[in-house]
Amino acid sequence: MTTSPVLEVAGLVKHFPLRSHLFDRRAGRVRAVDGVDFEVPAGRTFGLVGESGCGKTTVAMLLVKLLAPTAGRIAFEGRDLAGIRGRAVREFRRGVQVVFQDPHGSLDPRQTMRSALIEPLLTLGVAADRAHALDRAVESVEMVGLDAELLRRLPHELSGGQRQRVVIARALSVAPRLVILDEPTSSVDVSVQAQILSLLAELKRRQGLTYLLISHNLVVVRYMSDVVAVMYLGKIVEMAGSATLFTAALHPYSTALISSIPVPDPEAPSVAALARGDVPSPVRLPSGCRYHPRCPYAEPVCREVDPPLRELAPGHHAACHFPGVARRSAPVAPAGRTG
Amino acid sequence: MAGAGGQAAVLEVRDLCVELGIGGRWIRALNDVSLTIRGGETLGLVGESGSGKSLTALCIPGLLPGNARVVGGSIRLMGEEVLGRSEAELNRVRTRSVAFIFQNPTTFLNPVLTVGAQIAEIFDLSPELLDGTGPGARLSRRARRRRAWLESVEYLRLVRIPDPERIVRQYPFELSGGMQQRVVIAMALARRPHLVIADEITTSLDVTVQAQILSLLADLRRSVGMTLLLITHDMGIVAQLADRVAVMYSGSVVESADVRSLFREARHPYARALLEAVPTIHGSRTIFQAIPGAMPALSDPPAGCRFHPRCPRVLAQCATVRPASVLTGPGHTVACHLYGGDAA
């Protein structure tokens, strides 16, 4: 059982057509997700990290059937999502829940917490009637460390941290097997972020949940995840166990991301800006390796051939013609404090 | 000009108190805030949202919102009092003395003017910036235009914009967020201000672009001796860039120290908790400690020390007496009863 993945994603592609004018039908495509493969093993936390525009949120939308893929296969507990209809969709929604970034957007401003929590329990058929649903709502609110008195309130009467806890309580109330966390803490302050992350870690331990964590914050991903995949412009460029990725990254983009993080220690080396320029537009993707225009180690081959994601060590995949080049090279002179 | 004073204080804020008018009553938003920044120094002002760090900064160039009023204290810029000045005098402070860089460059830049035109406008408003730079005190109108354009290109080069001759003719929408923020930094430096205030300027950027901006700021500190008030919620950014740090909580500065002392031996329980709440990329996973509760609402703050309901080391007097700032080491002040801040 432990070996079979909860979620399997193979060759996932999502392109959005782009129409700049009413009569111009072939303006181009945004290649938001451009061939992504990964598996999420049961009981683990899989982290998907990348900068804005890399396609990580589109992946989340595809996984929960809020968008239909252009190509590729998504299977939850061995069952292909493409074919399911009616009852099976409801069954799927009980199994997979999402917590989105912005708790303002996930809660109806005119709905009390009580009805926000009861609604999914009734719609998804988890609770037989309102009384059972209410019991369950109280239970889940207390589980995330909130007072049941809060159920009478409206979203604006809660703090940001409380709202995010309510959203987590609602996602967990239907007893899902997989929870997709899309930037669960990016709208809250650091002290609240610490509370939410510890809560998520504890709930996972207690209920044997599986998480797919999507974030731009590498530190959060490092803290939470067992396996981490780094996305860049619609593709996974590196995937490895969390400790391996953060200590022995092979792709220059991963190295650049990691060395971009300001370490909260004045004695630590300064941040190094290893990636040049900005992320290019996903409409006009660079030729060859998508990262080559920003890569300080790019060679002619990188402009021409898109490197495939290969397993270079057990469980460590990278898509680079010169894996490990950033670590072998002399560190680029860090700009920062002098003395 | 900037940084010429060496150790002289560029900015000295003393016991600043500000009230906000909310729902028909005045609510105290800043309580006896004191800060000092010397020439060429970077002060990191850290705190969570609602701590009052941005409000403090807005007071310096007199940019308080209409529903806010200063009710006490003093703000001295290059030795001169800023509070109580006329709007005309404040405009002088805003154009030459203090440059404010905000979080979102798109709202700061004019969408219908090229980058060059916006930088050149600064020289139109303050022609002395050009006159001072070359021979011949008075320039003809045309020569001044030409000089302004060339200076704009130089400032873009200074903030490491590639191909500045081309970018100077572009409009803001043609630039990425990182490039726009560089333009805003260039505009700030073009005024050769005494003080640059940077309020969460990398928050809207991606980490790889943030790293570029942070290393640019570090270089500018050295190359132009920039004096910087750096407002951020990110302890990592503070550790990387600041010489001194002031930690704010619910409208007060609870601790201030040089950056190494603060990170090595933070004294105020909030400052310690804030450092422990920050997960690190290299450190172990277990040091990740959450602070219970949330920052109190300004409209209904707790009596005494505002941190006491969340404090792990609370004493009896914390609930009733607001602790005063006391000096606990060279340049290290703490407002906490654990260190004897009994007065006030």
C-alpha cells in the first residue's frame, strides 16, 4: 500500500489560447504547463516550487478538475480523472481538497463560518443531516485550534490567520486523503505563518494525510516537504528528496533559487544573484533549455536542445546538459556586506 | 552629499506619537517611537503588518494620510525639525532630502511618460542638481535638456539596467517588475537625497529578482554612500543589508541594536520569538517556533506592555505598566520589564 502513489501525473500539458484581437484567431498560446510528470506517494508531502508564471497554480487547478488538461493523464488512487462523471466526481472531491492562498477569496463574505463549514459536508454527502454536519463542523474547527464560538461569525470578523484556519478546517472536515495546499501562508504574517505550518504538520501526522504543497517560498517548502520538484516555465527542471535538493541541487536554476534567499543571520554569506534578468514570457519561450538566457553557465548546446528530465542519482532527477555545473564552478562574487 | 556627514545623525526621530481617526475617535497608532540613522548607515525597521513601521516612515516626509495626526515628538532631518513645517517647505524635503521607494513600482511610475522623461523631470524641478555637476554654473535651456537626458542614462546604468540608452526611451509597461523597481531606485538616487526610505521594495518581486535588487542595494550603499531606512517584514533581508535594526510591535519600538547583537542576543521576548518563527533554509527543522495569538487591534490594545498577552515570560507589572526603553548595552535598547523598563 505504501508504495502505490496517491496521485500520478504523466505528460500533463495545459496551453491557453491567446487572442489579442477579436478577429485575430492565431495570436499564440500561453504554454502554462508544458509536459509535467510526477507522483505523490501516500503519507508524504510533495512540494512544488517555482516563481510566478512557472505554472504551479495551473497544475493545482488541473489536479482538482477546475481546468481540463490539453494533454496528459492525472490519476487519483489509480483512477483516471479524465473519464469520471457525476457521482465519481463527488467521490473524487471528497478525496481531494484544496486550500488556496487567499482566504478572502475562499470564503463568501456574507456567509457565516457555520454555513461555510456545513455546506461541503452536506453537498459531498459526508454528513447525513444538518445536525450531524454541525457536530462535524464544531469538531473540525476545534481541531485547527479555534473556538467553536467563532462559527457564528462572518469572514470580516476574523483575523487573516483565523480565516486561513477555517479554510483548512473546511478542507479537512470531509476527511480527504490528499490535500492540495496552494500558497497556504503567503497572505499571513511570519508569526502566524509559523502557527499555520506547525498546525498543518501536526494534522498530517495525526490523520495520515498526503499533501501537495505549492509555494514560491523555498523555506516553507523545505520545512514541510519530503520530496520537492522545482518548476520553471511550465516544466519540472529538478526533483529530489528535500534534503538532497537543498544541499546538493544539480540544476543551475535550483541553485539560483536557493542562493537567492536572504538567510536571517548577519554572519551568513550574502544572497547571490545567480539568475540573470527576469523570467521570460511563457508565450514566447526560449529555444532549447528554457533557462538558458538567464543561466550564467549556458553553452551553445543549451540554446538548441531542450534537456529532458533524467534520473541522475536514485530519486534525483534534473533537466540540464551540465548537471551540477553551478556547484562545481567558482562561486560568482557575492555582492553584499563588506565588513 | 549623502553620507558626507559620516557619523552625524541624518535622521533623528524622538518620542513620535501618532493618532489615527477611526470611526469617530482618535486611536493611538504610534507610541514614543525613537530612531536614529547616521550618514551612510542602513537601519532595518522590522515588524509584522500593523506594527506601525510604514506609518513611522510616512511621517518623515510629511506624507501621513488625512485621518492621521502627529500628537507628540520630534523628527529631525540633518538636524532640522520636520514636524510643523509648511506644505511648501515639506515639498522641498520631499523633492531633495528624502526619497521614498514604495512596494509597488507600477503605481509610482507615470504610465504615459518614458523612463527618461520621468527622470529628467526631477532635474527640471531641481535644476541645481545639474548645475552643480559640471563647469559653467548657468546652462542654456537646451544644454540643460541634453545634460538631463545624459544624466538619466547614467542613473539607469548605476542601478545596473542593461542597455540604458534603449531603456531610457521605453515606457514603464514595457519593463518587468524588477526593471521598474530599478527605475524607481534610479529616480530616488537622482535627487541625491540625504535619506532613502525603502518600504518593502522587494515584496512584489520573485526571489531571483529580489536577490538582484538586494545585491544592488548592498553595492549602492558602498558606491554612493546611501543612507537607508529599510522597512521589511523579512528578517533575512535585514540580516543581509542592515547595520542596525529596530523591531516594532503594535506601534512601539520594542528593541533596537546593531544587527549582529540583535541576531545573536535579542532580548525582548517578541524580538526573540520573531527570530525563532523564521524558518531557515539551512538550519534544522525544529527551531521553527510559533508565537501564539496575533497582534492586537489598534482600536483595543491591551494595557501595559502590548505584547504581554502573547509573552512567554510575562511578569505581574506587564499587564499594567508600559515598559520604557532602557539601554542594556552599547547602542542596544529594550523596552521590557525583564530588563528594568519600569518608568512611563
